[in-house]
Amino acid sequence: MAESLGLTGKQNIYVQFKIDKSGNVSEIKASAKHIKLKKEAIRVVGKIPKMIPGKQRGENFEVMYTLPIVFEVRN
């Protein structure tokens, strides 16, 4: 994919998402230099299986995560 898009060097993608009280991934947002990288990051994070939600004082609560994805395109 990187070659077809003409990408070189280090590529940074930042994905932000919420783990809700039930452990489901929701509200996925991404930031990347190329729209196709952004869409692919959102697609992949959307496939994360149900997780253990945050807990405080014995009660589940929503947690926001930011996942940095860094890869280097080498020729």
C-alpha cells in the first residue's frame, strides 16, 4: 500500500477510541498524512474484540485511548 501511495520514510498514524462500560470499542477517530492510512487504521481498530472496561470503586466506566502507530517505509 505504501508504495502505491508514494509514501516514504516514517509514517505516523494516531488513533483515538473509547472503550465503553461494556468493553466495546466505539468513537474511533484517526489522524494520518494520507486518507487511505487513516481509513485502514480505523478499519483495523474497529476489529478489536470486546475488552475489559475501566473500573473504579467496583464500577465500570468509559476510557479513552490514543494508539500511536509508527512505521517506516524502506525502499
